[in-house]
Amino acid sequence: GSSVGLGKRLYKPDDFFALYNQVNYEHYILQNYLLVPGFSNGTSNNLSFSGGTDNTSYYLSVGYTKQEGMLKTNTFTRASARLNLDQKIFEWLHVGTNTSYANNLNSGPQSGSTGAAFATAGVGRLPIVLPPNTAAFNPDGSYSTLGAGLGAWANLAPDTGTPLAVGYYNPVLILDKNTFTSEADQVQGSVYANFRIVKGLHFRTMYGIDRLTIEDISFSTPLGGDGFSTGGSATNTYATRNRWNWQNTLSYSKDFNGHGIDVVAGLEYQKTTIELLNANGTNFADRFFMENGLISVAGVATYPNQFSGGRYIPTSFQSTF
């Protein structure tokens, strides 16, 4: 039989078929580690109640949603509740409240096609762009790495025969050891009162709040990827936005022999404060101190490189119309 020489090795036709099958098997296994086969799982549930009497009306709802992305560790959950209540105290006075709460939790690695997700750590694209003759694990079961990147395997420099860096990270290592979560809690509420002063003349006052807190936690393993050069990296970012708003409107409406007049005047106040706090640490003494949040111990160099920062942003306005 014929044979073909590649570099210093002589290949026979049967070798190519064996190599082809092995390459496709390893590539299939790599995608199996990362991607959710078929359709992603998810659930969305909502329950609501409404009703009332001649003087009272109400609406109550609760909801829960869970979705899974195409990557095995990418999940999104949302829990929410809402209450609307209106009460007629007198013929000339109505009061009520609208209140809602929502908790959103997004968990997953860098994924997508733009920005940082398009870099060497973008797990969503790595199963497609990685050389097919590589594998996520070494024969002994350890993660396949070469420095920060994926192991070279059979990819050797033709002139020296040394391992040739693939140029991308090991996506299975990133998926298993890196974490990123973003959790948001939001409470919105308002109370109002509607007064009928005289026929056609109405006054409405409403006070509302909107409180949003967001916490982002990320951890990059020192075994490979973005955390390799820094001995591991952990970041915690906390942001709070508080807003209150007070609206007052006076309206008058009257018909004159087929003609109408409508007049509205109002006064509104609003204030918003945003507080940001972030902390980052690298070169951790032990994985425990970064996998469980930024943990520091008095007198112990749990992570010698510590960075922090914050901002306070107040804004407000007054409007008349």
C-alpha cells in the first residue's frame, strides 16, 4: 500500500481513518461537556387572584421562572410578586397602593459573540473554534493545559517539535472551575389618594419608591484561563439605586353646551442615589478564600493583592407643569 509522509512520521491510509475517527470523537466529547443537547429546559409559572366589593378592588400575583441556556452552567431564575389595592373611603376619596418585588439570578460563564465573550475565554464559541485534535482531559484525568491555555496534544512546531500553543483556553476547565453570578433585587411601591374637591375638580397625590440592588460575583481559577497569570482572581461588586418620587396633580374638567375645558397643573419631586462598591483580590493563598467570596483573616496573607473602589452619585429634580 501507499503511504504519505508528514513531518518525521509516515502515515498509511488506515492511519488517516483511525486519526479521523479519534479526532471527531474527541471533538464530540468536548461539545458534550459544554453544551445542553436538544432543547434547553425551562419552566414558567404564574398564579394570580383578583376581585373585590363595591368599595374595594384587589389584584395579587406571584410568578416563578427558570431557564437553562445552551451552556450547562448557564441558568436564569426569576421570582416575583405584585399587589394592587384600591379602596373607596368616601364618595369623594379613594386611596390605594401598588407594590411589586422581583429577584433575578443569572449564573454562567462568558458566552456570546461580542466583547469579552469573543475572547479566548468565550465558552460559547470555543467548542467550534478549537482544533479538533485536542481534548479537555489528559489520560490521567487531569485538565489538559499548557500555561493558561489548552494543552497542545499533537500540535507541534514543525521546526523544533515542541508543543505548539493552541491559543485558546480549556473550556471545560473554565466551565467547571470559574463562576459568575449576577443577582438583582428590586422593590417598587407607591401609595396614592384621589380627592374630589367639587364636581369636576380633582386632586391626586402619589408617593413611590424604587429600590434596586445588584451584586456581581466572579471567580477565575488559577489552574488556567484568565486567572492563571494572577494566581486566581475574585471580584465582588455591589450596587444600590434608591429612588423616591412624589407627584401632585390638580385637574379640572367641565362641559359648556357641547364645548369642554380641561386644565391640569402639577408639581413633582424626585431624588435618586446610586452607591457602588467593588473589591478584587488576586494571588490567593488557598482556593477557599476566593471560591467562598473575598475572605480576609487578620494577620494572615489570604490574598496579598487587594483592590477596592466605590462611587456615590446623587441626582434630583423638581418639575412644575
